[in-house]
Amino acid sequence: MRDLKHLILFEDLLQDAHNALVSQAKEEGKIALGYTCSYIPEVLLNLQGCFGVRLRAPRSGAPNIATYYLTNRNCPFTSCILERAIEGGYNFLNALMGSETCAAMDRAQEHFERLNLVENDKFFTTHLDAPLKNDADSIKFYKSQLILKVLNPIHDTYGIDISEKALLDAIKRHNEVCRIITEIGNFRKDPNPVITGYEFHVINLISLCCPQHLVLEMLKETLEELKTREPDPNPPFKARVVVVGSEIDDPEFTKLLEMCGALVVADRYCFGSFPGRDTIELLDGESAMDAIARHYLDNNECPRFMNHQKVNGRRNYIKKLFEEFHADGVIFEAMKFCEYWGFERTLASHILTNEMDIPCCSIERDYTISSSGQLRTRFQAFVESLEIKKIIKNKEKSVNE
């Protein structure tokens, strides 16, 4: 396939959290609001006058200094974020919006405050107390927390307009980005897609880590480009997979997987488009904040929700993606030392394989892909097993016919 016009630029922008577009937005006078979890509604960070940046730590090495402040048995994603902060990599931030959903990340965010890691007199962090359910009372509480911990601080500190009109405008812009990303991702449903999983991973990350008002036109151009792009006549992929699990903010992970012959057709992981790129629906009689609070709790697929409805719903959601994107298997991954995803991966991968008849490869991984040799071996073996299943299935089908 011919190269996408903006892909090289997108790849370059993802090399640093403080990239050229972030610098441009800062020069325009916009406020940079960092966040590390989808419990912080992205739409609220993209109100007029500010922009959200989902924090990453690209090109990380060993987080030795962060380990001193945390522990060597800590989530490596958290450790690398803190390490990059200690290095001064997030000095462009005006605030960090945190959520007490992960004890490890919450502790790392406390060090942003204790160690004064961002050189900005007005810099502040907030710690959102997110509920564990999505019933009516939880949504009401969540809404009050968003107002208290997100909207009021950015209004009082930086004068950001948080009126109903401003919130409705933010929802409209957010939904436009979501519709574009979703339409791009839907090309992966085709038998021979005009976009690879790696390319989609890069595009979706750009929409999370760069000021959206500066990438919107490029996203639109990419969508139009894909509508006329010709797929490879002989694609190298032997199987189609859904990737599920914790943070994957390095497209090299997807590239490694696809080099092993598995096309990533759906991304249900932190930083993924499912369900993060679902549009926010305004119901009759709802205020903007009511809609935002309801949407981000109802659509949340985080394993922190442990009630039966949510647990079973997550497995059914994976099955839905598996069927909708015509996948052959599921890669279920979890970051080392992540309690939530560790339990989820162990049980869910067993149920997917043995009760739902969905082939599943379960792996534990580091934040970086330094162990790519081991991952490559696992992925190649899984792809081969999927190939064998397809051969057997086709033989049985031909015999029956």
C-alpha cells in the first residue's frame, strides 16, 4: 500500500511527550492538562483555551530513580512516567489530572507535588475519587467530583470557561474526533483492510497526545485518503486478532505483533479506541455534565469495576469485537505488577478460551518492548496455532459440503 501522507509526521510527534504541536499550542497561550487514566474525561480537558495530553514516556530506559521513590515491584508504566517527570519531560504541563483508581499511579502523582517536578508556579495536581459502580448514585457522585476536581480548578486557576455552552461545544468537538477515528478504524473490518493495526495505533495515539485542534484537519485528510487507498494484493497477515488489556502506548508493540503475521483489527486496551472513541450522547433533559458523567462511567471497561454486571460485560464486549471484526483470536496482555489487569487477564483469558471458544494468548509484559524476543516467540506460536485451526476448519467444511 502507498504510504499515508501524514504517517511519518505522526510517528515523529510520538517520539516525545513535549512534541512540536504541544509547543505550538503552548505558544498560542493554551493550557496543557496532563492525565493518565480514562476516568478523567478527555472532553473536559479540551475545553476552549486548554488541551489534554495523555501522558506517555516514549523511549524509556530503566526507571532507576523512580524505583528509589516507589519500589522495584511497581507497575513499569507508572515508574517510567515518574522517571520522565524527574528528568523534566513534563515541564510544559499546567496541571496534572489524577484519579485514585490505581494506587501506584496515585503515589507517583503525589511525587509530582512533593518533589516539585514541574517548573510552573501555577502547576497543580488533582486526585479524583472515582466510584466503583455506575448506578445513579455513583454517576451523581462522579459528576460532583468532576466539577470539584477538574472544572473548578482549571476555571479558578486559569480562567477557563466552564459554562454549559462551553461544555456543549467541547462535546461537539470531541464527538467529531471520535467519529473520524471510528470511521478510520472500521476499515479494519474488511477482509483485506486498507490500513494496518500499526498505522491505526499511531493515528489514535496522535488524537490522544497532541492538541486536537492542530491535528483535526490531518485526521480528516487521512480518512479521505483511506477511502481511495488500494490494499496490498498479497497481504502478509496470517490471522486477525483483537488486543485486550492494560496500557499500550508504544506502536512498536503493534508493529512487532504484525511482523509475526497477526493483523490487529481491534484495540480494547488503555490508550485504545474501544471504548474510548465512542461518541457522547445527550439524552433529553440532560445537562452536559450529566451526559459526560453517565457516558464515562457506563462505557468504562476498566477491571476496577468488579460487580458481576461489569465483569461479565467486559467479556461479552471482547466477544462482540471478536465477531464484529472477524477476528481469529485474542491477545490478552497485562502490565507487570498490575493488580487489576493481572486478575482480569488470568480469569478472562481462561473463560474466553474454555467457555466462549475464543482462542486466546495471555501474556505479561513490561512497559518497553525490551523483551521483544520472548514476545515474538509467543506471538509466532499463537499465529501458527490459529493457522492450524483455520486449516482444520476449512477441511471439515469441504468434507461436509
